[in-house]
Amino acid sequence: VVKLQTNFGGGKTHAMLALYHLFSGVDANQLVGVESVLQEAGVPQPSQAHRAVLVGTALAPDIPRPKEDGVVVRTLWGEMAYQLLGAEGYAMVADADRSGTSPGSDVLRELFRQAEPSLILIDEWVAFVRQLYGIDRLAAGSFDANLTFAQALTEAARSIPGTLVVATLPESDIEIGGEAGQQSLARLENIFARVEAVW
């Protein structure tokens, strides 16, 4: 579990884009600048991973997202599971997605076992969670349910060796926002502090 934390414009999203391509299965020599970095670090070509990308500013917390195969996703955990393993992955968290409650770390561990290796990138997480602060009955679940998911996610990822979660958390007030943003950031930082590596 890795937390990327910089001031606004510090390169968090660029780092995530690099990871996304690094684990895409594309040969490193086709990614400009990557082959030499891997050689210098003494790291072989990374394997292709199942990838999920969650961008808090792109996902609306009260608008379900229908997929081409008929699956309708409502929550971050539903979206993550669907991106990792399609309808089969979504089925593992479907009840939790429909009820807006966290699926729990046991379910997520099984999802990650089946999706191994997997890369989960979460950008603008505070921007998503702060929209839930003080509001109930949104499709994406409550503020507390999303924070419970954050805890279950980090616990599950830590226990499955082939799973990497990388999330951005802001340092600048510009990105954090008002009270809802402050509360969201404080709670997410506390959850991450138990398991994170900070980049």
C-alpha cells in the first residue's frame, strides 16, 4: 500500500500513469525512459497485472455506472472489482455494491487472490469521499462506508503479495477543500498510516 502525497502539481498523477503503463504488459523498451530506469534499479520487466483505476473527480457518487455487459456499478468497490475481473469480479462484491456497504477485507482478499497480480490506482480519493460527508442514501454509499472500505482495502492488499494499491492524498489546501475535505483527508491518512509506504 503506497500513499503518494505532494503539493498541488507535484507529479502524483504522472507517477500513477507511469505505473499503469509499467504493468500493462508492454515491453519496457517501448516505454520511453523506462528500460534504463529498470536496468539501473536492477528490476526485471514487470509482469502484466490486472489494473483498476479509480479517479475521484471522474466518478459521481449518486450516478450508477452501467457497463456494456449489463452490470450496473454504484460504489468504488464495485468499480474496482469490475475493472479487475469484469462481471466475475463484480459478482464478488455485488451485494455490498447494491447496499452501499463495504464488502469487508475477507471478500477483497479473495478478489485480490483471483486477480493476482493486480494494481489498484486511486487518484483524487479525498475529492470523492468529501462529497459523501454528512449525506446519506447516495448510490456510492455513506461517508463511513467508504472509509470502512478504505480500511478493508488496505488490510486486504497488505496480506496478498501480488497486490499493489497506490493512492494519492493531497497536501495543499487547494486540493483538500473545506471541512468535508479536511475530515476526509484526516480519516484516510489515519487508515493509511497503519500500512503505508509514503512516496
